[in-house]
Amino acid sequence: MRNLFYPLLLALLLPLTSQAQRGGGQGFTQQFTQGSVLLSSGDSISGPLALHRGEETLTMTLADNTVRTLPAVNVQSFAVRGEQYDQSRERLYYDDFYAMRQGYYSGNPGFGATPPPRRRERADTNLLRVFRVYRWNRDNDYSDFKAPGFFEQLSGGPVILLRREGLVERPITAGGPYSYGGMGLAGMTLGYYTEVKDNFFLGLPDGTVLPLRTPKKDLPSYFRAQARQLAQYAKTNNLNYTDARDLAYLVNYANSLVVSE
């Protein structure tokens, strides 16, 4: 029985492993039913839009049904609605970053001194998302070459929290939540699955992009003079440095401390 089990297990896992490898290698494209793009020339165009993450390009379907390809170098910013979700990676909730993009001030009913409770709900794809173009070294600390790339704006300024979503492969281990279970295989890597990962950055006033690889350490390191107040704010409001919504509140609060000094 044991001899028959392992070939059967490998046969079941082979499609999973191959699919993960294909998903990671093809890049990451997101489709939106509505888009508005501000071009580097100052002109703007609108229509259904696809964001090709790996290539740093947009493709937009215009009113005459022609498709226009827009590399990041030709774009200043763009806004989108109506993402076509892959149901296998749909989040339990979807955050509206509109209030966060307005910055931190007590008169904003959605963004006071105490962050409102999070609403856990199905994804609302009609929420507006805003992207800006920054020149960066593709997160390579050893390269001085900078090329334009697309970053989603999650907070107000002058220091802006930015996000880039990317695909990562995660191992499926025996006994884990995605495994088939198994006889004496605990801890063994059975295959891989692909999920979306948030990568965070700070967009600085001079146009520089600063990666937040470890936000709980890197954010206070940048806001060094405000680090103690920032830590107290996070503790009081139970904010998580690795959560996009919470991190947007922390960046806006840090900005408010700098402005008030």
C-alpha cells in the first residue's frame, strides 16, 4: 500500500507544481473595466485598461475599439475601477483608500485621531484606485539605473505610502492548510501555490522611492525624530505594520507629526 501511495501522491501534485511555475513565470496582469490615464504630455485618455506589472505597461481599449499600449515612461498617473478578480485570490475585505489619500486631519470623518474599525466584507471592485509613476532601481540596492514604474498611492503626503502587488510562490507542506494530508509526510514540501503579495515603499518629496522591506523597522528609521510617538500610536490603535490599511494610517500620522513641528 505504501509503495502505491507515493506514485499516486506525485501524480496528484505534478499539476499543482506545474501550475505554480507557470503562474510565477508569466507575470502579473490586472484587468479593469474603467480607467483614466494622465499622459506625460498632459493629455488624458479613458477606457477599459490592463495593467501589466512585469512589463510596466498599460494597454487601453479606446472608443474606436483600437488598443493603445502605454509604457510607464509615457504616463504620469492613472486611476481605475472594476478590477476583474481571480476568485482564487479574492480577499475577504477590500479597503477604500480614499480617506487615506486625503491625509491625516481631525476634520476628516473617516480619518481622525482614532482609525475607524475595519469592515470585513466581500471585495468592492468599484472603489477607485490611484497609481503614480516613480523612477526606481527595481528594488536593486546595487544598481544606479532607474526606470519608471507603476506604484499605487495608499496615503497622503508629503511622504506617500506606495504599494506594488506581485505574485509569489508558497510551498504546500504535508499537514498544512493546502495539503492533501498524508501518511508520515509531515513537513514535506508537496508542491507550490501562487498568491498575491503586497510590497510597500515610501514615495519621498524629491521623487525617490524608499523600500519598506521590514515596515516595523524601516518606517520608524525614516521618521526617526517621530519614532516614539509613532510606536505609541500603533500600540494604542492596535495597528499592524504589514497591513496596507494600517500602514497608511501610520504614514499619514507620521506626516502630521512632521508638519506640526
